[in-house]
Amino acid sequence: MILAAVLCGLALTLAVPTRTYFSQRAEAAALAEERAELDADLAALRDRRAQQQDPAYIRTEARERLRLVMPGETPYIVQVPGIEAPAPPPMSTRTAEPDPWYTDLWRSISEPAPEGP
């Protein structure tokens, strides 16, 4: 009986540190995974910065995005039918529908009648 009490006391004493150990291991693994993702993002951003410092890339982006041309070049814009944005739908020419009968009834009840001369 004493041996069982000692074993229960020992199990209760070791339970909290063991739980803490495993939770810290799981947290360390999650942080290591997050660190790897951040390192990959940092490498991608460094590659992007190096790419943006290249004069050829800047020239290409200026031509494509901003439609800039070099001095002495003649710009042409080719318009292909069907590629441009569709025309907005025409405005509806429907007239306003009259109010339902119960709206007219309520208006006649709630508003006082004009007094005659």
C-alpha cells in the first residue's frame, strides 16, 4: 500500500514537468517551421530586389506596365475587336410604377384633408 502511494506521488510529481517538456517541444517545432517559411520569404524578397535593380527589367516593366517608349521610337497601340471592355448596358427606360392602393389609402388617412375656401 505504501509502495502504491509512493508510485502515485511520483507519477503526480513527474506529470507536470513531462507535460511542459512536450508542449515546449511542440512549440519549438512550430517556431522552426515558421522560421523556415520566413527564411524562404526573405530569399524571395531578396531575389525580387535584385531583379528590380536590373536596368533591363526596369525597361521591360516601363514598356509593359506604363507603356513608355524610348526616345526616337514610335509607339503603336493595336486594338483588337472583342478584347476591349464590353459596353455598359443601356439605362432602363421603364417608368415608375404607381403606388399600390393601400399606400394611397394610408396617405389619405394619415394626412389631413385640405380645407376649402
